[in-house]
Amino acid sequence: MLTVDHIIPRAKGGPDSWENLVAACVSCNNKKGDRTLHESQMTLLRRPIRPNHVMFIRHFVGTVDDHWKPYLFMN
């Protein structure tokens, strides 16, 4: 199961923004706790990226009809 974790904890001034939120397994989220990456001796596998509608469609809707791709900027 995945959780959402703050890279910089909210208790330490971290915002609720896509730049500061990542998916993490429960075990890693618990290991990091309310600490920074440095304090928890952990590193990110990759930096967060800005979410967009194409990501949503690909991950949650499934396949996209080829006729719709030009309108979704998926050419």
C-alpha cells in the first residue's frame, strides 16, 4: 500500500504542494517519520514531478482511445 509523505515535514515548515509530496510505502513512511531526509538518512528515488491530466488518464482511467489523443496532447 502507498502513502503520501512530505519531503520536508509540515511540522518543520514543509508545504502541502506537489513539490513537497511523494508516494511512499508504509514501511518507509514510518521509518522517515516526522524527520527530514537527512535526519532519517534516506534519499529520494526521484524528485517529484508536477502532476497533469495525462498522468491521471494513464494511471487511473486505463487505455485512451486513439481518436482522443490529439485533444489530450498525446500525439
